[in-house]
Amino acid sequence: MARIAFHEVSKYYRGASKPAVDHVSFEVAESSICMLLGTSGSGKTTLLRMVNRLIEPSSGTITIDGHSILEENPIQLRRRIGYVIQQVGLFPHMTIAENVRLTAEIAGWSKARMESRVDELLTLVGLDPAEYRRRYPRQLSGGQQQRVGLARALAADPAILLMDEPFGALDAITRVHLQEELQRIQREMRKTILFVTHDVEEAFRLGDQIAILSEGRLVQIGTPVDLLLKPANEFVSRLIGSDNIQRQLQYLPVSSAMLTGTEAAGRYENQPRCSSEATLLEALMSLIASGAHSLIVYDEQSQAPIGTITLSAINQAITTARHAEAEKTTASPTH
Amino acid sequence: MLLVQLWQFILDPANAFWDHTVAYLEVCAVSVVLATVLGIAIGVAVVRSPLLSFLAVNLSGLMRAIPIIAFLAAALPYLGVGFKPTIVALTLLGIPPILLNTYTGIRGIEPAIIDAARGMGLNTRQILLRIQVPLVLPIVAAGVRTSAVQIVATATLAAIIGAGGYGEYIVNGLYEFKTVQILAGALPVALLALLIELLMGWLQRALTPAGLRVQETALSEAARA
Ligand SMILES: Nc1ncnc2c1ncn2[C@@H]1O[C@H](COP(=O)(O)OP(=O)(O)O)[C@@H](O)[C@H]1O
Ligand SMILES: [Mg+2]
């Protein structure tokens, strides 16, 4: 239970000539991850911090399940929203267990309940409670600290999680590790997550939806596939790298390149098959592995053959976006 | 021989060693307490204002550069002589280290820690008591340690403006060239300063949370390895 909606939200900082957030409206569906993607200074952090009222909007409203957050006591609001930041901000004088249980302690949980909750959460984020409960933040690596940061944010079981570049300070390998952990945790917990990043790869990997911000304005919001297939303008296609072949193969579904018509399916009983929900990359891999000229695409639900996919069809699909891009750039001097 | 004479001097009721001890401790204790209260209060008060903190930090630095004897001499026409001006002088001497440490201690708390605490829904009081105070207290204690030792060492000068204490032995002893008398004043002061240093050092360590000490041990372990 937690759908977040922004209605015409703006933020003008005192003394600034331009708004940091400019009439932004969109919704984050319950139990989904929405990535806020944009370059530095595009207003991502400002937008995120308005949700737990660390920053107050200048105009507009933000609702959670239809109720305006401006009518709620900020302290109470924050206690039902998890908050994770890049610098983690663990309390250095408290043990890991004390850090994790602080919100539960303030909420007045019993000691026994808190202790079992701490163990449960540390296990969830991949830290052995027996080893880590009594350690101090300074005895942990950056990646381990952020695991604790995540456990701490989940302590009181909030329905909403706000994450501001949580993995931005970690090395590439640790970052991917934690992204995978978050995906695993999310499959279990089904939180509504608003996640700030400037890393396109991260946005594609984690996002159910990606909201692209530029100079405080929402430029486009959609699924990763939406953005790849229909970038709203040149800014978006540049930002997400619409001409990035690897990304297209990785995220575009087979259905975007499939040749409809199933007469071929009947003729070749032993032809290799693939699901309609597979990615182009997966289809390409099985084409190469099987040495076949084409794969039969089966509908994921009905298991019925619905089309075929070939190497040239894949090639066609990933070049379409690039051609569209090239036409746009050659056409632009006439403006 | 000298020690026997010293012991006799101390025991001689005519020298009122006990009264001098009480007077000395009183001057020191009152000054340390006042300097601590004022140093922390001013440090906390200026921390939010860049202008005020600039003034406070620089004035404190300046104060530490002025010799206390010059200060006593300058204040004499206004404050007169006796217990009160001594307290004023020693308190002023003691404020800067405490003020500076309070200020730098508060400023030294990583902003992300406070941001995380606010984001979790801690209220101002909870942030103060659970986060800020435990993190700043050991640094303030280090300031109090410096101040207390300075005050104890300087309080002998109080005799010059008639506040009594061990300083009287030293001043008179120097005047009359009596080694025993000088020692009767100087030795207790040295002992007391040492005692305060040890006591406050212990207090400072006791106030430092284990989580802040671990880095040192980790580093020294790494150095040994
Ligand atoms: N406290 C503040 N006061 C004034 N301007 C601010 C403040 N915080 C952010 N800004 C400005 O607002 C804009 C958006 O900042 P921010 O939300 O932090 O962007 P992002 O998180 O996308 O990097 C920037 O131009 C930044 O300089
Ligand atoms: Mg930011």
C-alpha cells in the first residue's frame, strides 16, 4: 500500500534564478521501482527529499495513496518512509545492531522483538548477524556500510524507500553486487522505491520506470523499453544512448524485432525456440549457439508459436533507432 | 632535610596550609566550572552563524596569546582585588579551549549523519541527545582538560591580586627568599596539575564511545602487523 503521486510540484530555492524542480507531475505505482535519472544539478535530490519533507515544495502537492503528505506530521511521515543516502551516514558511536534498531527503538518495540528484527534484517542484506551485530561502522567496508544503511532503512518495515545514489560511491564490482541484492530484496519485500541515479546502466538494470529529469523538468517517463524504442527527444536518446547496441540487445524484447507469421513453425519441428519475453541478446545467443537460421518465438503465456526471429531481423531492429537518430541530426540544421 | 622542613612548614598551624588549600581549590573549581558552562554555551550559540563563529574563534585565538599576567594587570583598575576578579580572569583564560573544541566538535559531525537521522524521523531532541552529544562530548572533555590544567597552573597568580591560595606562599617566599615556603606553594600546584591532567585524561577516554576508538586500534594493529 503505497502509491506516490506528484502533482505540478515545483521548488524555488531562495535567491536562485531558476527553479530546482519545475512543475513535475508523475506517479510511482505501488511496489515498483522508479528511477530518477538526470545529470548533476537536474533536481533529482530535491525532488526525492520533498517526499519525506526534508525539503518543502514551493508549490504543488505530493500524495501517498491519495493523501497529501503536507497534512501529515513530518516526523511521523519520515518514520514510515525508509531513507538511504550515498554517504550512508551510519552513527559511528553505535554498533551495527544499535544503528539498525534505532527506529524500532524509538517506535517503542520490545527488546526481544527488536533483537530478532536486527538479525532478520542483517541476514536479509547479506551480513551474518553473529559476526556483525557488535561491530562498529568504522570496522566495515563501504559496501558493508551501505548494506547496513539499507537494513536500517527497512527496520520499521516502511512501504516506501527513498534512495539517493546509494551505490554511487562504491567500486564497480561492489555496486553491481548491491544492485543484485536490492533486486533480490525487492522481489521479497515489494516496496515502492524512488531511486536517484545519474548512472544510465543502473537506471536500466533496476528501474520498472525511469523518469528523466533535466533542469528541474520531467522530460520523459517510461519503462526502459519505452525509452529505447521511443525516446521523446534528442536529449533523451543521447542520455540513454539509444545507439548503444549492447544496451538495446540487453533490454529490448524479442517481440520488438519478431517477424510475425508462423508458417515456418509448422515446417521445422526441431527448430530452436525462444520466449516472446526474452531479450534480443538472449535470442542472439541461442541463434549463435544453435547455428540455426531462425528461432520460433513462443508466447510466454499461451505457449503458442507467434512468429520467428532471425539475425537480420535483430539487426534491423537495433539499426532502426540509429537511423531515426541520424535523420534527426541531419534534419536539425534547417531549424 | 628540605623535605622535613617542608613537612614542618605544612603542619605548622601558623602557616594555615589547610586554609590555603581550600582557597586554592575553590578558586580553581569555580573557574573551571564557569569556563566549562560558558565555553560550551558560547560554542553552541555561535555554531549556526558564520559571522559569530568567526568572531568567537578568532577572539579565542587572540585571548590565548595574551599572557594572563598582562590581563590581570589591565583588569585591576576595573575589577579591583580579591576573589571575584581572580575568578573572572581565570574563567576568561579557561573559556577559549572549551569554546573552540565545542565549536569544532559540532562542526566536525559529518552532515550525512544528521541528514540520515532527520530522514529516519528523529526529532531535534533525539538528534541532540542520541547523536550530537555523544559525538561531541569527548572533544569538549579534551578542551576542559586543557583549560583545567591551565587554570590550576595559573591560579598561583591570584595571590598577586589577593585571592589567597598557594600563590601566597610562592609570592612571599620569593620576597623573603625562603626556599621551603616557595616549595610549599609550588609542589602542591604541580601535584594538583598532574592529578587534574590524569583525571581529565581518564574522563576524556571514558567519554569517547567505543565506536570512535576502534579506528585507532585498527590502525595500530595494522602498524604492528
Ligand atoms: N539548499 C539549496 N539552496 C540553493 N540551491 C540549491 C540547494 N540545493 C540544491 N540547489 C540547487 O538546485 C538544483 C538542483 O539540485 P539537486 O536537487 O541537488 O540536483 P541533483 O540531485 O540532480 O544533482 C541545483 O542547481 C542546485 O545548485
Ligand atoms: Mg543529488
